[in-house]
Amino acid sequence: MPLIDGGPAFRRICEAIEAAESRVWVTITFLWSSFEMPDGRGSAFDVLDQAVVRGVDVRLICWRPDDETDWLRENAFWGSSEHIELLHRQRSEVKVRWAQPGFCQHQKSWLVDGTAFVGGINLNPHSVAMPGHWGAGLY
């Protein structure tokens, strides 16, 4: 079933992660460290870390801008010292790796046990739109 809007899509992704038994593997291009999942679940790392605590293998590959795309760093979880500190503060045990610097691969995929979510929804507050939205500023 296609999930078009961020609100319902992230809700369904969270439900799949909460039910995961073996693996959650994720590729992300744009992830704001302040992004919150729907329904008071906390940050993406809160949701992923809860799966780790249950014994799920959780891996995250994030995009790392290079010098030509450095203006996009404000929208990416690219491995800055602040990002590393956030992971330490969170005591996150998510296995995080950063792709080689280069042009944006713009990937967003979630493999949760045998279910895949693929598409173009970034993890930022502007992407948690509900069905029926239109135009900028209505998120």
C-alpha cells in the first residue's frame, strides 16, 4: 500500500520497527537530529535505540556531504562532532556509518525484517505532512 504523506508513513515505519524481531537497516540522506517521530515516540534515534534494546540488529547509513555540497550539511546527519556527541549522550547503540563524501545519493530506505519502505521522505519536521496537505507552510 503506498504511503504518500510523512505522518502516516512515519507512523507505519515506527510500527514496523516496534514489531521488528531481527533487523532494521536504514539509508538516510537528510536527517535532522531534532526530528521527532509521530505520536510522541521521540527522535528517530529513540525509536531505533528501543529496537536495539530488544536485540534487533539496527544499522544506519547516512550521507556525508563533500565540499561541493557542504551547503546541505545543515539538513544532514553527516557525522559532525555535534552528531557524534548526540550519539554519545543518547548512549545509542545503533550501528551508524557514513557514506563516502560525494554527491547526494538522496536515498531513503528502511528494511525492517522482511518489509521494505522506499521513497523520498526526509526526516525533518517539514516532512511530517498529513493527508490532504497542500503548499508550503502547512506542515
